[in-house]
Amino acid sequence: MGAIDRLRPAIHSMKSGFGFRTRQLRSKLTLLLLTMSLLPLIAAGSLSFYQAHNFLRKDAFSRLEAIRKMKAQLTESRFRNIASDIQLLSAQSLVVYATQTLQTAVKSQGLSRIRELGYLGHRELVISQNYTHYDFLHLERHAFFAETARAKGYDDILLVNEDGDVIYSYAKQDDFASNLLRGAYGDSAAAQLFRELQGAANPAEIRMTDYSRYPPAGNTTVNFIGARIFSNGQPVGALIVRLPLATVNELMQDATGLGTTGETYLVGPDKRMRSDSLFSSEPTSLVKTVDTPTVNLALRGEAGVERIAGYWEHEVLSAYQPLHILGINWVLISEMAESEALENARRLGNLFLMVILAVIAITTVIGFRAARSVARPVAELSRVATGIAKGEVDQRISVRSKDEVGVLADAFREMIVYLQNMADVANKLAAGNLSSEVTIQAQSPRDTLGVAFAQMIVDLRRLVNELGAAKEQAEGANRAKSVFLANMSHELRTPLNSILGFSELMQREAALHEQPLTLAQQENLAIIHHSGKSLLTLIDDILELSKIEAGKVTLNETAFDLRQLLAEVEDLFRLRALDKALSLEFAWSEGVPQCIRSDRVRVRQVIVNLVGNAIKFTTKGRVKLTVAATRDDRSPPLVLTVRVEDTGPGIAPNEIGLLFQPFSQTVTGVASQEGTGLGLAISQQNARMLGGEIRVHSVVAQGSVFSFEFRAVEDVPEAAAADLPERRVVGLAPGQEQLRMVVADDNLNNRRLLVRQLSSLGMETKQACHGGEVMELWEQWQPHLIWMDVRMPVLDGLEATRRIKASEQGKNTIVIALTAGAYAEDREAALAAGCDGFLSKPVHSEELFATIGRFLNVHYVYADSASEGEGAAGQACELSADALARLDPSLLGRLERAAARADMKGVDELIAEIRRYEPAVAEVLASLARDFEYPAIISLIRQPSVSSTTDSSG
């Protein structure tokens, strides 16, 4: 009550009418609070504003210097890479050969004659029936230069002979077939560069011109870079490349890191821009003059940063440096508006002013209410004490003072908080909440309730954390295992694709009498193919293990031929049984249906595991499998029992319990040094999913009987038609359009396999080893279908598919995803990327052809109707042989020798010579050469023609 007693005179004065004293106290208190609040705030704010202003300016200068250096390095690297490319290009034998041959053709025909041929304004040459020697040479070399120009972004590629004649041009503009020394463009930058190159005796010397207007290119801004061409140490001409302004514009106009008012540009010695400004709708290169202090400093060889008035008449922060590239002197400038660089400082100043005003308002209100609030705490504490006595702990105390009343209020407040905290913790513990926010502290060592609560919370939280860490470890290990299995599946499926694909291809070619095989070879090939398919099935079984352990396995019930499945298993183990001199018997009772509906994969997994174990551990005697069927009132009504009996060593009674435990093996299993102890554990889980169980009866030294029960539904044979062997495709039905297909795979063997399978039906193919090549082939060739491998370097198959399907034209191109992955997630990802279909490697040829037929409406000739197409195929071969017989024998002899040596260049040159006499034959040979089918070329040359056979027989 001491504080109340001290306040009584003031209260009595207020009641006596001396209100002015109260108002005076409020004014003084308000003024004091304002002074104490504003002085440190203003000092701290001013210092912060000054430091922020300096920091932002230094940071902007640092960013500008970093961007300037980066742009300088990129620009130097861009031009030096171009110079390196041109140096390599000028030294290529193809370029030297093209210069010499085109020079010869030009001399024989004259420049004026070449200009009259209609080249100007056309990038491609249309050959008439009476084409000239220059036409032929141009057609032969133009594709290479055109592809180089498009790939590198060159405006034009010029070949100039030693006399200054432009004997070749990719762009075919007005400077083509002109003379750079005496013609209309003798004063142009191209002529200037050629004169400089004539004085270069070193083949490695590269020259470049500054940017200028070039009339043949529509007075656009370009520059030239070139190298001299030498043959056997003697100059034969020059290679000159015309670069567009975009060469530097795309580097300069990238404003990353410069905000909305920043840019980077080049200036030449004449102080005119060598790149276009970002802030002008009109071209500024060679038009806009930039006479700023930083430009003048950089022209004198200095580098640094300054605050100047920019060329757009506003204050900017400018970073500058000289740039010397291939003998050309430029200035590189990076600028940013000062207002944008210091925008945060201006905002900080505004915020500081708002804070000052807010503090003034708040302090004024507090000062006026301070005196009035002093008299209220006693009444409020009385109210709170009454409420707590009634059990109402949800109380709020607004008293804030440092006197005795304030101490009492603090004690009440702490007591209320303690009681509320205890109640809140009790409620959260009852709800199972053990998060970090659930805490309580004992008030004193004698506060036994608080101590007990705190210890209990600590113990519970530690237990929960330990359980969470263990769960996270288990989930991480499971994820790592899934990634490992997926990667291993991909690595195993890739070689399996080649094994199965090429063995199937050899079987097809043998069946069509293209590659005759002996009976033993055919049997061996069939064993290889069948074993590969079995290995593929085993890999799929291993992948199922991760799904079983994760609890994500679901049954995939389909109709299938049970007897065919048993025959497959018998074929799989027949050789192993013969190797061990065992009798292998498979039998089923009369009540077993031929076709059932169940999960074929899991039924096969269990049977293969039981039979494989029996053969593995049996050394003499027999292994017998029997199948019986019984009816049941439950659903499904059919119960099938598979019994596998063997005459092996048997299993001890105390070891039978270990059979179905993962990674556990019996004494016999350990002695065999085979297996991991997982097979029976997985089989038991599969059996239980199928509604059954695996049971064991064994006698040591006599043998074992494993019985496997599962539930199924009997089905009609037609429902299992998809499980029967498909008809073999032997050719396309007559009247089919020739299809264009791109085979994209980073594995050479996979590409060769698909190309051979598709080419065997007369389909035209092109190959790509990464997504970038697929994009180029799609744009240039417009194929009907793309076989897209998912995993490829540079650009993966899914991203390439997204880009193709994003275009209007790409929506009509069929894209089929190919992957060695075996998870459903792989299929979903491929379809989400825009693929029209999905095939998992290894790809069965009939599945391949069925996919083509489904998406492209293609019809085939099958093995049962192949005789109808054999006559046409034979006639085509005879016609090709007769066409070859009409050619010069010496030419054919040289082609045969070049193909035998795999001389790609020689083969291409000889095919080009044949094209002059027999274009159709040359096209066939060129198609074979593109696919590196040199043995086929040799075989075609050596086979006798119909006419020669007739003559010899007569």
C-alpha cells in the first residue's frame, strides 16, 4: 500500500480541482519519453542510412566490375573459339580440295558464266539435265558448308582464290562470283581482310575486321574473320567467314545482374557503338556515338569504375575497360542507373522517417495515459485474486510498474503463467503431443510436481526422437536399395537387349533364308535366345523384391495358358537336369484347366524357384512336378496344388523353420555355396498373395516334397490368346508408304539392332546418340516415328520429347519411349513427357512391329503368307544385280575393294561417280553405306545377274 499512499496527494489534488498539475506532469513525462526515444533512434537511423548508402554503392560497383570482366572473357572466348574453328576449317582436306576443284571449274567456265547460272538469291542449287562441272562440285560440297554455317551461326562462308575471285558463297549474295581486288566491292571490309590475308605467310595466322556496313548483306552491320588456305605449303586461296552483329549482341544484351536499367555494350575507336542498345527500338550499332568520360579513359588503356552522366543523359554507375581481340581495339562498358542501385537506401530513408513519426505518436499517447494508469493497479489485482480463488486461472494482468504494486503484479502474473502452463502441458500430453513447444520448468527445487512433469517430458521426447531417427534410417536404406535395383536393372537390361535382339534377328534372317544356319547352329541360337528371356524374367523377379518389402505389390491378374507356362519351365530346366543325369517329369491331372486367370508372373516365380531348388540339391534320381485341381465354395472357386518331389538329401526337421526366413539357409544350402536365402522367402510371400501357402515335407537322405497352393479362376482359351506365340512378320504388305524413322540411343549396339530390324522391312532410318541430334534430325528430316531412348547424354530423351511435342508440327510425330527401366514410374514419366507409347528393353521384334502397325496403320506379310511376297523380293534382287552389271567392271572392282577396307571416303566418292550413270543404283548403295552395311554392298556386287545366268545356262 506504500505506492497508493504516495499517490494519494496527487489524487486528492486532482479531486480538489488542481487538474493543471496533472496536465503539467503528463506534458513533462511525454516530453521526456519523446526525448529518450527519439535521440538514440535518430542517431542509429542516420548512421545506418549512411552505411547502407555506401555499402550499396560499393556493392553496385563490385557487381558491375564482375559483370564487365565476365562479359570481356565471354567476348574474347567467343571470337577466339570462332578463330580456332576457322583455322581448323581452313586446314581440312575437304576445304582445300573444294577450293582447288572449284577454282579449276571457275577457270574453265569464267566468273560471268557462274553468275548466269542462277545462284544469286538461292541457297540451294537446282540442277538441270545439262549441269556443268561447277554445278556438280557445288552440289557435292555445298551441303557441308551449309551445315557448318547453320551450326556455327555464320552469315556467309566465302572461298576466295589467290586472284581475289569469290569462287564459292553459302549465302549467294551479290559478292558471289565477284573479284575482291578489282570488283565493285574492292573497298569493302571483306576485300580489306583478303588483302591482309595475302600478306600472311603462316597458316595459323587469323585476321579479323572491325564491324562495318556491308552492301551485299543489305547494309547490315557485320564483321569478317578469315584464314589463308595452304596445300603442300603453297597458298591456294582464303576462307572468309561473315559474322552477324548477333555474335556480340547476344552477349552484350544479356542484362542478368544489371537490373532493369543496366546494360553492357561495345564502343569502337571512333566512339561509335559496336553493339545495339537495350533501350533503343532502332539499331544503334555504328550509329550512336558515346562520348563519355569512361569511354575516353578506356580508349587510353585504363580500366575502372566511375559515376558519370550516361549517354542517355542520366546518372549512372559505369565499369569500363579496353578490349583487344585479334588486332581489333574495342571498349567494353557495363552501366547501371544510380537511382536503381541506391533504391534500397531511399526506401530505408523513407522507412526511417515513418518510424520516427510512429514513435512520436506512440510516445505522446503513452505520456498522456501514464499518470492515469498509476491509480488502477490495486483494483485490478483485487479482481484477479478473486478470480483465482474461484479457480479461474485464465486471467490477464495489465499492470506494468517497478514499485511494490508492480512486484505483487509480477508475482500474480508468474503464478498465473505457471498454472496455465501446467494445464496446457497436461492437455497436450493427453493428446499425444510431444513437440519441442511442450515444456515446463520447476519453480524451485521443492516444486516436486514441476520437476516430475519436466523429467517425464524429457524422457518421452528422447524416446520419440530415437524412434524417428530409426525410422528415417530405415527409409533411407530402403530408398538407396530401390535406386540401386533400378540402376542395376538398367545396366543388365542394356546388354540383354542386344543378346535377345540380335539372336531374334538371326532367327528371323535364318527363317527367311537370308542367313542359312545349320541345325546345330539353329538349336544353339534358340538356347541363347530362350536363356536370355529367362534371365530377363529373373531380373524382373529381383525388382519385385523391393516392392514386396515396401508393401507396394499388387496382383496383376490376367488370363494365361497354364500348360504353356509349365512347358516353358520344363524347357528352362531340361538342360540342367540332363547335365546332372536327372529325370525331369512334368504332369497334371485331368481336372486341371488349360487356361486360368491369376497373376502369371508370381505363379511362374514360385514354380521356377521350387523346381530350381530341387534340381540344384538333387545329385541323382529324379525331380517330378505334378499339378492337381480341386473345387471350393469360396471365391475364387478353383484351388490348384503344385507338388515338386525330389530324391535329394532331404532337410532336417530342426532346419525346416529356416527355409522361409530371408537370408537364412540350411546346412545343405550353405554347403552348395549357391543362392542368398531369399528365394523361398519371396516365394512364400507370393504364395500368400495368391491366396495359398507353401508347405514342406522332407525325410533326410530320401528327399523332399514342396507343395504350393493358390487360388485361380478357370478361363476360356480365347481369353489367353495374348499369351500364345505371335505370328512372325516377314515383310510389309504391298502398297505401303516408305516410312522414315529415327533411332535414338547412346548405345551403339542398341542402335544397330533397331536399325537392322527396321531396315529388314525396307524402312528408312537415321541414327542419333543424344537428344540434341534427335532435334536436328526431326527439324531437317521430319520422320514418321522416333524411337527415343530415355537415358542419353547432352539432352535426355524425355526433354527432347517435350521440346518436339511443344511445337505444332511435332504433335504429328509419333514418339515411342525406349528404356531399360522396369518400373511403372518409368512408363508414367515417359507418357507425362509427351511420348505416344512406351516399350521396355529388351524389345521383342514382333512387339516392335506391332507398335509400328498400331500407331502408323502399317500392314504386314506374316510367315504363314510370306510366299506371296517372296517372288517380288527375288525380282527386286535380280533387277538390282542387272543394274550393277550395266556398270563399268573396273568401277565395281574399286567399289568392292573400298568396301572391303571399310574406306568410308572412298566408298562415298565411288557412289557419287555411279550416280552420274545409274542414280537409282547409287541411291541403294548410298543407303547401305550410311548404315555401314559394307558386307551387303560386297555381296550385291558379287552376286550374278539374271542375264549372266541365262547366258551361261544357254
